[in-house]
Amino acid sequence: MHIHTKSALSRRHFLRGTGGALLGLPFLEAMVPSFAHAAPNTDASPHRFVAMCATLGFHTPFLVPEEAGKDYTLTPYLKRIEAHRDDFTIFSGFSHPDQQGNNGHASELTWLTAAQRPGLAGFKNSISLDQLIAREIGTQTRYPYLTLSNQGNSLSWTANGVAIPGERSPARLFKALFIDGTDKEIRAELRDLKRGKSILDTVRGAAKALDRELGRADRDKLDEYFTSVRDLEARLQQSEGWVTKPKPKVDAEPPRDVADRHDAIGKQRLMNDMIVLALQTDSTRTVTYHLSGMNAVPSNIDGVNTDWHNLSHHGKDESKIAELKRIEEAEFDVFNDFLTKLAGIEENGARLLDHTSVLYGSNLGNASAHDWRNLPLLVAGGGFKHAGHIAGDPDNNTPFANLLVLLAQRSGVAIDHFGSSTRAGVPGFDV
């Protein structure tokens, strides 16, 4: 979820909607403030979901073991997270079908949605898994979800296929999570919420007037619109309770954003620390983190002198692969620190990691060829009985969405199908 710090709703967009475009609805969802909407959950150990996608991929020979099962030989990247070997499962031979898009990186649009043919004519994205989960459990926390990014892109999509902007400033995120507003700011926020309700009333009236003039297809769209408006009204109403509730206090200083725009690893480390704090304080239970690479040389990694994107298209050049390995090992070092912190926080006699399903991977199986098949995927924590390496069919991939169904179920969402799934879950991997 992107944390909006401005007015809850834009009157200009609503007025434009009443002129005929109001069926689109995404303007509404995209502009709703990211506050949760019910009393805090009394469950002592709620379940959390975190998804992190590295969109320039990983060099899979350095990640995926040759052997299936628990007794695999550690690969160079898995050695970086060896301390957590019993707490993760790596998957190979998985993908979403029909991911050829309008460019080689388009599959990042659908990593958490499984929608097909991203970016091509007629494409409309579908709801992302995190939003499906947040719709079910997001009422229990101040923020139903966090949508984070290192460059502003997003893994999160509304039910109407609209991207939710990613927050890329750890400093702003910390302020939203833990710094109480002044009395003046709180009053202004409450006014914005009430104004949002008033605008919804206006738009609803205009929509009802249109209903008499529409054909059946548009009436169906209008019905979908009304359903979403009712959801937004509930969120606005229930957000008021959170506005005046003090935010949690943490034993951490407000961070300063990494000044070096090429220090991708430093940015990732700092944002990961914010994610840990958000989960530890139960400020949210659903997080996505879009990890873009860059068309530049990443800072502070010894032995790397070539821009990252160029290295990802190594064409089997050994010198480029050697540099790429240094970057990706640094990524796994940061991921190791993240898992270590989750494992080091006790919650009701267990570890926070046991209550958090962490999905880590990429939308590209072979980034050098822009190949969206055979994705590198890893699930850590979550209370699962981890199975080491689960190898799917490299030629006829297992639907990645099968795993997404299981992750939704683990978060308390009662579904047996999502996107292109063919079954609920993955044989050999369960709680």
C-alpha cells in the first residue's frame, strides 16, 4: 500500500468521473487513504505476508540447486542465507503462463496477479495477491497494506487493474508508521475523510442518474462500481478511529534516506528495516516490495564497474557474470539480514518469522534472454514445513499461481483458485 499523505480524494477526478468516466473506478481506489478500518485484532499471533520481487532476475545457476529435496548442495547464493536453511523452500520450474508482453520486462506487472500478455493490446491487469489478502485481513491494522519500492514502481494492483504507487522513502514510511501528527494535522485529516464521504455521496447520486440511460454491460460495470464505493465508504468511516489513535512507539531513530541514488543495496537494507518494524508493531500484515535494478553501476559493491542492466544481459560472458554475481550476492546478504531480524523477534513464544510468509524471487527466469519461464522463487518462514528444493517441470512449468493460492490461504483468505492456478497449493509444501 502506498501511504498517501495528501487529501484523501480529488474533487477534480470525481467531477471528471460524473461526466461519463466514473465507471472506471480506479481513480477512487487509487486515491483512498491507506488507513485500515476496524478495531485492532486481538489475535496474539496474526499471520503476515511479505512479497519481494527483484525485477532484473537472478542468475539461476548460482541460486537453484541441482538436487531436489532437503539434501541439496548449497549454491553460491543459498550459502548467503545458509543460517536459515531450515526456514525456507526454493522452487524451480514454476511460472505464470502467457507472459510475453509489450517488452522484455513486462512480466513484472503480473508477478502477483498472473494476468496474461502484460502490456499488449487489450491487456487489463487483475487484482494482486497482496490486495486480495488485504481486502480480507486489512481491517485489523492501521495500514491494510504497504506497497514499497526502491524506484517508485509497484507490485500491487487494485481489483480494477490499477497500479498502486510504491513508497520509496524509508523516512516518509517511518513518519507515517510511528510519528503522531499535530492536533492541526489530525483535524485536517479528519476533515479530508469527511470531505471524501461527501464527494462519494455526490458521485453516487450522479451514478444513479446515469443508471437509467445505460445498457446492460454498463449497468454491470456500474454495479461493480457501487460495490467498490460501499467498500470505500466503510474504509473512510473506519479510518476515523485510527486518526486519533496514538501510533506505536519504537526504540529506533527516524531514518535518513540514502542520499546516493545508485546505492541500491543500502536502500534495500534500510527499507527492510522499516518492514521489520512495521510487522513487529502490527502496523500492517501485508507488504510488497518492488526491487528494481538500474541502468547504472551500483555503488559500494567491490569489483562492479558495469551498469547493472547491462550485466543482467550478460549473454554468458563470464566477466559480466562475475560482476553480476557480486551484486546478487549482496542482495542475498541483505535478505539474510532481513530473515535474521524476523527470526530474532519473539512473539508469544515463537519467532516473528514463523508468523510471516516471505515470498522472494523474480519475474524473470533468465534475465539475459528476458525469459519469464522457470522463475527463481523462494518462500521463507510462515510456519511452513519447509521442503528444501521443490523442482517443477522445467519444460511444462507448474503454475506459479498454485503457490500464490497457498500463500493466500495461509494469510486467512478462503480461496481455492487464483489467476492461472490449476490447484490449491504445491504437493510436498504445506504447514
